[in-house]
Amino acid sequence: LSARRPVSLEPAGGCAWDEPVRISVRGLAPGQPVTLRASLRDERGALFRAHARYRADDRGLLDLARAPALGGSFVGLEPMGLLWALEPEKPLVRLVKRDVQTPFAVELEVLDGHEPDAGRLLGRALHARHFLRPGVRRVPVRAGRVRGTLFLPPEPGPFPGIVDIYGVGSGLLEYRASLLAGKGFAVMALAYHNYEDLPKGLEILHLEYFEEAVNYLLDHPQVKGLGVGLLGNSKGGELCLSMASFLKGITASVIINGSVANVGGTLHYKDEILPPVGLDANRMRVTKDGLADILDVLNSPLEGADQKSFIPVERAESAFLFLVGLDDHNWKSEFYANEASKRLQAHGREQPQIICYPMAGHYIEPPYFPMCRASLHTLVGGPVIWGGEPRAHAMAQMDAWKQLQTFFHKHLGGEK
């Protein structure tokens, strides 16, 4: 690192993934044009990159909190653009964190001039972004049939409890749970297929498994209150709706781009069965890039035999928050949220909170995860587009993260 042109990062020692970092460069010439490049490798070696062109101020300082990007991966005043605009070098790769016990290392480089004509390297810095705050405890859970990981905040408990469930093919993803535990919640990331001794596929799911997980959390000495929260996206969001509808002890549910119909396989609970909603693969469209657009593939759960797949949300005693990407191309998330709301209100239930994000796609993740444009869909067996526009999606993720924490703090954590 050049002593004359240091890249300055605040906080200097790295930070949690969901926190902003302030990036500045000192010792440039007044008005000097520079290019900033960011790169990150995931645990499987996939490279993600972003770059932006800037101009130093009249004192030779470049502060990304004050200087707009003049072009590159994004334009305008975007202090965190170099993170949320990261794109995979090879297409169809979604950035996920597989081991939350190690940080992601983001390399930042400052080059003289503007790309593509940028010249010599003026400075470089490494920025560590952590998924476990200091003191957060990670506890693998192998209780009865339950397979998951519980994250406990560093403070003395007990804490409001949340079960966190990802979508199809996910196995066990822990990064949302580990970050949320840093905010004062006891969060259990729950696997339900494609992990250890759990079933590989989704042809048949039994809600008794999920009930066991809910009871594990309810009975845990570090969890307070008479009920727990549920957090799920995609198939995970749909499963949270089913759990809230059939199971006891659920006080608050956050559904991120979930379906109000049971999708993909049969759902069993005691002597009840929800069949999967029908589909017609002929309704799949192909984009000009040769990717599948599956938005219209599923049948409506309001018509004919498919009504049997509609999750009986009117039985739920939970409060609901639906977070909806209006450009979700996986399925019709806004329609599903509105239909769930209609069904709840028709049965005298409280109207759920629905927050819609224009131009946000399917995978609404914790802040600063780059938007995934397209990747392999396990059930489709090929790559599909997920929708979204990168900047709008990034803004949606920041807001959604705040909204779900506020919602859980409001509804969870009374006394037992």
C-alpha cells in the first residue's frame, strides 16, 4: 500500500456483513481521475467483481460517502455500490456464505485514470466482512430428527426466538441466522432436505419435523416468550406459512417472496394432506439469453382442483409480514401475499403487513449481498431468471432487513 495514497476503511478492522463501510482514498492530486475495483472470492473459488470511476475533490481526497460514481458497475452517490454491484465472473453463480465462522475478504484497488484506460495501481486494501459478531455463539443442533444450527447473541439471555428457513436445494444456510443473532435474537437456521440424513428431495414433507424444531426452540432456556418467530424466503417462506397455519406456538411470521399455495411436493400433517399446486411447463418462456422465465408456470390456487393446495392461513394465530419483490420472476409473490391477506381478513383475522419493493427480484437477502440475476433452479433442472434491477434490489434488501427486525421486536419476546 502506497504510504502517500492510503485507502482508508472505517471501521478499519472489518465489520459485520450487514453493516456499511466507509471507503476513502487520500493523497491524490486535486481532481485526479481514478478507478476503484472490488473483488471477492467465495468458498468455492468463484470470483465476483465490481468497479467504478471517480474523481478526487480539490484537496485530493476521494470519499465514497460524498463522491458520486461517474460510471462503471453503477453511477451516482452509492457509498456501498462496490459491494452490492458485485457480479460473478462466470454467469449463473449466486453469492452465498457457506461457512459463517470465516469472513469474506473484499479486495479494494485504486487505479490511476478511468477504465478501460486505467493505469498503474495506486493503492490496495483488504476489507474483512464477518458473519459472526464477537461473542455470538454457534450451536449445532442434532435433537431428535431436527438438523440445524442455533445462534445465540453474546448478551445474557433469554432472547426472542426465530426459526430461519431457506428455499429449495439450500441444505443448511446459516448466514442470515448468524447475522440476525447479532441483533439480539436467538435464531435457528433449519435444514429440511438435501442435508445429512434428511430426505434428498421435496416429494413429501411432514410438518411434524418442523413442529419438532419449533418445540425445540420454545423449550430452549435461552428463548423467551410464549411463541417463536418464523423467517423464510421462497419455498422457505411458503413452509413458514404452512407452519403458522397448522402449528401452535408461532407468534410472528416474516414471508419473503413466498407462495400461498403448497408447491413442488405433498405436505402432510397428522391426517391432513396439502397436494402441490398444478403446473404447465408449456407456460415457461425463454429469454433472449436462453434462460428460463418460469413466472407463469404454476396454476392459480384459486381455481378448480388447485384450490386444495391453498395453505389454510385463516387457522394461523401469528402476525404476518410479507416482503415482496415486485419484479420476482420465480412466482407471483405480490399476488400470493394479497390472496393470503384476503383469506385472513375474510375469516376475521388481522390484516397482515405487506411491503412491496418495486424492481426487486426473488432473492431478497441481508443487505449488501449482490443481486442474483439468474442461477440454477433445482426443481426446474436448469437456469432461471430471478428478476430485479441491481440498485433497486439493493435498496429493498436494506429496508427489508430493518423492517423484519422491527416486526420481530414488536411481536416476540413477552414473558413466558
